Amino acid sequence: MYIWIDGTGEGLRCKTRTLDFEPKSIDDLPEWNFDGSSTHQSESSNSDMYLIPAVMFRDPFRKDPNKLVLCEVLKYNRKPAETNLRRSCKRIMRMVENHQPWFGMEQEYTILGTDGHPFGWPSNGFPGPQGPYYCGVGADKAYGRDIVEAHYRACLYAGVQICGTNAEVMPAQWEFQVGPCEGINMGDHLWVARFILHRVCEDFGVVVSFDPKPISGNWNGAGCHTNFSTKEMREEGGLRIIEESIERLAKRHMYHIQAYDPKGGLDNARRLTGHHETSNIDEFSAGVANRSASIRIPRSVGHEKSGYFEDRRPSANCDPYMVTEALVRTCLLKEEGSEPTDYNK
């Protein structure tokens, strides 16, 4: 099954082909093509787009020897499609591989019925207020656990580096964590984990939403908190490097806000209000164990003087290639200003 990101930068598409042998590596997989005019990626007069296999996983739905293949999309002229952010990310990660950048992303999502109403909510009203649902247990607190469990098992089978899951603050909202992943692997593994979640939900007759604020009002939004460290941060005295990185991030707040959701910050504006465990979108803040800050330094890191930090700004529907690239550009390549540096010149 070939999988790719469509022209929205959020949606995933897939199609299947048969090979007469079991591919052992990405080099064994043929390129393919699709009709880009049906995926918001080209006009119909010149609609062929190329699928370039990028990374291969075991297929948890069809089982061995079947494969899931995440692809890059190229246009008719072999240049990356507008929403193919992997190619740029991979180039940037290569530039800093000696720093061993590690990421862990916390993907929040909401389970909806096919009518768009949150799964398990009363059809003409609301559940009780937030409080008992986070990490809750019981049919009146955890809505959709069998879906979550099926997704976790499928990710483990596929070889996705999923490392945890929990029920979130809003009922029918959940989170899974992927990582630690080094460099380009973070984006690859998170996109495939999202694809598997869409497919599991399809089998259950429900829909997954990565909207950063699916229900307006006094309900938590959905983010994709991103944990980041480098070799230097993880070594003794690494807190100093973490603090230097946070100072760089503070000077580049709006560049990151634009990179952290597919609409250049417009989606996140509904979520980053300064309420419901978020920071204000217009202000940069950092603190130890502070869940209302842009950047949180875990208490254990403050105590041990080394480790990692958490960027709480990325939205649930962010592109992980864009998020991880932005962090590397600012913290490791030490870029400044509101635009990314072009290293092709």
C-alpha cells in the first residue's frame, strides 16, 4: 500500500499494487504515479504526479509479507510537490546529523462519529465537565478505548516507534506518543502512525480528527507537543545548551508559529489562547514544569541539569517534517529572522 500526503498538507491518500516478490528494502520498490488533479495537487491538463517510495513498514492490516510504503510526491518536472516537506527536512537533518537530534511527538486527536459529533457524547448535548476523563478508566470516562488499543497494536506490528498512549482531558480525545526518533525518522513514523489511526477508525466506523480545536468553548484543544534534544543537551551540563536554544526560540517566535500548523498559524490561533493548558499565540514564554508556557523544561531536567525540552506550540494537525526542521534550523543551525535560510545558494 503506497501512502502519500495530499495537497491539503493534512490529508493522507493511499492505493495498492501487487509485486511478484517481497521487497526487502526501499530500493526494491518501483516508483508509481497518481492523478494529482483529484488530490488538490495539480490541474487536470497536466495531472500525473510521481510517487517515490521513501520508507517501508510492515502492513498490520494485511499482515506479512505485505507492506505499507510512505512516499514522497514529485510534480511532472520531478520537483517536490508543494506539500512534500520531507525533502527539505531530510536535507536539513543531514546537515546536523553529528548532533544526533532526537524528537518525541505527542499526537493528540479526537474520535468523532461519521456525523462529526464527538464519539460517545450525548446526541443533543454535552458530557459532564472536564476533570474525570484525563487518563480515566470506565465506560463513563473513556470513550473509544478499543480503537486506541487496536491502533497501538497495529503500530507495534508495523514497526512504528510508538511509545505510549493515554486518554486526554476532553472526553473522546486521546493521545499517542512516538519517539524517540532521530532526524527524518520522526516525521516518517508520525505520518505512518496517523495513517494507521485513520485506517483503524475506518474499520470501527468512526473518524479521527486532528483539528486543534474541534469543540469550541470550555473544552481542551488538541496539540502535538514536540520534545527535542541534541547529543550536547543530553550530556552533563546540557541545561546550558537547552537555555541557549530557548533564547534563540524566543527571538523567532512568529517563524515557529507559522511553521506549526498547515495554515500558517490560523488553526493554532483557535487553540493557543492562554487557557486550557496553552500559551498565548502572540507571546513567547518558557518555564520549568509550566504547562501554560510555549516551552516547558521538565522538572527532572532542571534537577539533573541535562536532557530535553518540550515545545508545546505545534498543533495536532502540524506537519512533523516542518516542525522538526524549524527546531533544527533555529537551535542547531542558529538561524535568525522570520524566513528560513536557503542553503542551495
